[in-house]
Amino acid sequence: MACRMLVAIGDIPRAVVLEGFLAMAGNRNEEHEYRGRPDKVHGDGWGVVTRRSGRLTCYRSKSACWEDPAFDGLYGTEMEFMMLHARRASPGIAVRHEFTHPFEHDGWYFCHNGMVHDFAAKETSDSQELFRVILENLVRSGNMVEAVKTTVGALKDYSAVNFILIGSDQVCVLNMYGRRGETSPKYYTMKYLQTEACTIVSSERLPGLDHGWQELENGSLLTLSMPGEAGSFRTATLRQTRLRPT
């Protein structure tokens, strides 16, 4: 699966973020190995998680984001948190609502970019299996960083396991690509921007926010704090852990 995704926390410049996401989804934004190719447009569904006054809301559709009126409604929606995902389906995985990101389980939300060939599930996608295994390891360890380390350390064959995972009080973002992704490092390298007002982690730099972006190294896990009480939160506390790519 080749997808585009981002998470934004704080005083979000909604129009800039949404327009940038549309450009990413349409494969007409940042320069990378697949830019401009019509077969790499991310139009096989989209989803969003927003948070306002401490309440998470999720919406997803198998339609392309630029064809869905619900996307236009985000421009006028007040929020302190937003996660967006645009899907390009993996070969053999249908364009259906149940395969559209983000996935939800027990209050956790998850979206993924890449293809994990270790999983041969027929009823679920590789992304759903990755999400399931992370949560199983979290139950065993009680620690998200350890759960991610255990999960990705067991994988042998993947293009990328880039993901965004949302919990009640934290967000985890992994940037990790493997041998199948080494021919497309620009495409699979996520970036982050942190200002006094907001924090954004994205598959690509966003037009209109031109300065201060930093690239994540392959094998980097970011953990970010979720917004606090209304009016008390601006940007996120950000911690970076280096995991060894396999």
C-alpha cells in the first residue's frame, strides 16, 4: 500500500494543512520518486480523526478525499488535533470501506503507509494485521515503545511500516522502511514541523509552511502528547526514539 498521511496537534492552520493534504493525495506536492505518476494517486479512500474538547471523532470513506463533501466540512471545523490518511490500495486488496484507514479498536486509532509481506491474511489487510499485533504486544508489555520494537523487530519483509497510532493521551509515529522501500527513500521518509503554535508530522512537507521541517531518520519513532484542557495547549511535547531498521 502506498499512502499519504499526517497528524497535526495544537493551533492547526486548517486551510494550509487540508490543501497540502489534497496535494499529497493527488500526487502533485513534494518531489519524490513517484511524483506526478497517475498510477500513484491516492484515491482509494480516505479517513480523518479529529479531537475537540477532549473528544475524538473518526470518519472514513472509500471515496477519494477530493470527491467527498465531508472533506470540505473540515475547513470550518474547530479542532485541536487532526489525523488524515489517503489510501492507494495494495495489489490484491479491495477498495472497500472496511479496508479504509484509520482503523479503530478499544479507543486506539491507526493508519499505515507501506506493504507488510509477512502477513498473509485473507480476511484482513496487512495494515489491520500490523495494528492487531502492535496492540497485542502492548497488552503484554504495557509500554508502547517496547510494543513497537517487538512488533517491527519480528518483521522480515516489507516496503515500509510507517504508521500513526493514536491513544487517549499520546500519539506515536513510526518512520521505518525496509529493503523493498530502499528504492524510494524520499517517498517513505516522513517529516515533522514544530512551532510555538502546533506540531505536524507528515508524509510530505506542506506548501505554505515552508521553513523548519526536519526529516525523520529511517527507524525513528516519535511520541507526542495529546492536547490538554481546552485553551491550555499549544504545541506537543515530542520525543524521538531510534529503532534499528531490519
